[in-house]
Amino acid sequence: MKRIIPIFVMAVMLSPGLSLGEMPLNLGGYKLGEDIAKYEDQVNMDSCLQVRYMEYVQEAEIRQTAGFKSGLIGFGTCDQPNKLIRIKLKYTDASKRFYNQLLKKYKVKFGDPDEWRGDPFHIVIAWKWSFEDVDGRRISLILQHNTKDSEEKLGNSVKMTLTSQMEKEQACFEKKRTVSREASAPGPGKAPGKQDWKLFIPF
């Protein structure tokens, strides 16, 4: 169940602490919606890479930060270039005990999670909170503990995504790609080149 943020609460968001039910924007010294240039001293911009299958997002690695082992800061490249839309951080403490402490504090801050995102065997333990404010901004927050699944980040990690803006970035990219494809499509009467099947079949 999404948490709808009333107008009068928006002013409180500017304060250091968040009360129960408020939509979080800040995590680990970063704030969703801010320009990546604001954090040039905190991230390694030389590490920026386009996210696979998500060409509308680039990620940069964080520099050494107390309490975190590693992290990736994602920002848009189309609708609102360079604005932060995702924060992924891995905590230094990888223990289950620390995860349980975190989960307890998350529940105090945001209430019970909205969705289970782990696996049936609890090899990966992950809980998700969903938030939405009066302007339609939506945020997903996932707290995860993993000790065995090599496909996921081992240890404890948190991911916070401005999903409403992520969708806008994707729509912007798809629109530009469609226009580009139409512009480069063969005109009437122009036959496509002969298919070279040798490229597709082992020999």
C-alpha cells in the first residue's frame, strides 16, 4: 500500500528527521532529485557507466563513505539529465544482526513494509516500502540481506528509487529512439541489403 503524503507534511521533509509515513528523499548523504554535480566530491565520475538495458540511466560509484562498503548513484540522461533517480548502497556491516537492527529502525520510521521481495527460502531477505506524494512522485525503498545468492549483492544493502522519474526517463528515451529509427528507416522503393546468413549460423 502506497503512503500518500499530505501537503502539510512537505514542509517537514526539509527538517533533518522524517516522521512516520513521510516520503524519504535522502540516503547516505545523497538526495533524490538533486544534480549529480552537487556530489562530484563524493562520487567517482570517471566510473560512470550506462546501465545495461536501461540506456536512460547512468551510474557512478561512490567514494569511501563511513558506514558503507560501496554504492552506486544513478542519474537520468534524457527527461531530466543528471538528476539523481536511484541510490544503491551496501552497508559495511554484513551481519544478519545488523540487518535486523536496521529493519526494526526502518519499521519505526516508515511502518510495516508493503511488499516481500525476497525468495521463498529466505536466502535473500528483502522488504519493500512504497511512497507517493500529492504531486504524484513515487519512491520505492528496498532493504535487503543476502548471504548466499551470488546473483545479488552479498551482505546488507538498501536501494531507493524515484520510480516516477525513472518512468519519465524511460518514456523520453523511447520517444527519441522511435524518432531516430523513423528517420533512418529506408525510404519507399529502397530495398534492404541482402541478408548474410553466415553471420547467424555456426560453421
